[in-house]
Amino acid sequence: MDGKIGLEEHFAIADTLQDSAGFLPPETWQELSGRLVDPEERRLREMDANGMETMILSLNAPAVQAIPDVARAADVARRANDDLAEKVARRPDRFRGLAALPLQDPDLASAELTRCIRELGFVGALANGFSEIEGSDAPLYYDLPQYRAFWAVCAELGVPFYLHPRNPLPQDARIYGGHPWLMGPGWAFGQETAVHALRLMGSGLFDDHPDLQIIVGHMGEGLPFNIWRVDNKNARTKKPGSSGPQPAQKSFTEYFRENFHITVSGNYCTEALLCSMQVIGADRILFSTDWPFENVDYSAAWMDSVDIDEADRLKIGRTNALRLFGLGG
């Protein structure tokens, strides 16, 4: 199909480029780094050849979230967003932007998000998982109380928030010890992001902001397959030895279906797509290629040929993104 829209499509600036080294074999680094800093020529050729109309661009990972110094994190985020705004301005017919945010400081993140939406014309935000802050070895997850004012700003602006993966911190990654292949996109990315998403669901955040929309990639980071069991084993009942149920008023499945969207980025498994369509519905699944870490041609060919109804293909490939990001027809 023509007119596809992808929303997990990455770029890098000089300060963040090396953050992507190591996610693929060293012999591919020249190719990968070239894709990340491509001045749009290669990207546009790939899009044109594969029926892709728009890429919604975002900074590579972990980037800003892994900069413990708050002032530097804010500076890198601002410069990355300004760089992205220039890319979008050169081809507004083909590119849109998701803001990078210094979530080490919720007030600074709120201000930068507001600037990006109201002044730069971005259509949402993307954070690479939890943030790190100087003087603490504890990851900052966004269900923590200090982030409620940030979420209020996000809800007021009416823009979606993409919760993108990153690896756990070394002290939290001992489960993977001796098995480095489990780190990164093969497994740890999905587990880390799914836990973060469940924390948001269980915190009561979506009771305060029922219209807030979160996006997770890679066919939902395992949540479509596991959300029933999470609900079944919690059932909003007090457990022995616990202080009570999670603060949330609804089931996890309800929040998943009302406050989350998922993308197919980097997970082109037909069986997983069919499961996801049954659990969250075709109206909440969106196409993405995960460029430059995946190939546009492979992603697009799968989307064009996967055995689903043509109306659902159009939703997933295009119209869901138009609706979610307010992009018009």
C-alpha cells in the first residue's frame, strides 16, 4: 500500500551518535552510523521505493535519558530538537518530529515539550525509557509522584508520548549475566519497557488523565500476550503481605485498550500481529520500520503482504497515525 506512515524512525546528532554503537555487530557500524546522520537523501529514497509517505522522527537511544547531569541533558535535548526541527522544515511533506525531553527534571521537560509542540510544530514526544540523574543510582520511572505535573502538561497539549526502550542499568541487569545476547532489542528492551508501561497503568495516572495516550513499539513489548495474566493475578485484590492493590481504578487490560497504542516496529511476526489485533484492536496498532536499525523494504513488504483485511491494513499502515497525531487526511 502507498501512503504508509512510520513513527519509530530515528536520527542522531553528534552528541548521541555513539549511543547506538553496540546494538548491531561492529562490522555494520559504518552503515548504521551513516543511516543515523543521513541528511535525508537515503531515507527519502527508501521511503519512495516502499510506499512510505511520512516518517515521524525521533532521537536515537538512550541519548538524553542516559545523561545524569541535568543541565547537559537539557542542552542536548534542546539542540537535538532544534536539529530535528530543521530536518522537518526542509521537507514538511515527508517528516514530522517527536520531542526529546530532559526528564531528569520534570519542569524542564514540561517546558521543552511545550516549546516543541507550540513553537516547533512537533506532534508528540519520545523518551528512551527511564532517566538517570546525578547522585542517585536509582532509575527514574515516570509513574513516580514528581512526574504528575509533567503528565498534566502532556495531557493539556493533547499529544501522544512514545515510551521507547533502553537497557536496564548494570546493577539491574544481573539476570542477564553471562548472556549478553539477552540485552538490547533481543529481550531486555522489551522486558524493561513492559514493566515501565505496567507501572504507569498501575499508578492511577490514567484515572487522572483518561485521554492521555502512550505508544510502545515492537508489537507492544509482549504486553498483548501477557496482559490477561497480569490482570488475572492482580484482580485488584489485597495480597497477603502487601499494603493493598495498585492505586488504579480499572483493570490493566482496560488501560491498555484505552490509553495505549502499539507499533509493529522491528517485530514483523504475523502471529503476533493477529494476537495483538484481538487484544488491543486494529484501531490501536500502527506501522513503523524502526529505521535505521531495521530495513524499510523488509518492513514495508511485510505490511503490504501480511494476511489481514484490507481495511485493517489501511488503519495500521496509515489512518491510525493520522488520527492519533492529528495529521489530517
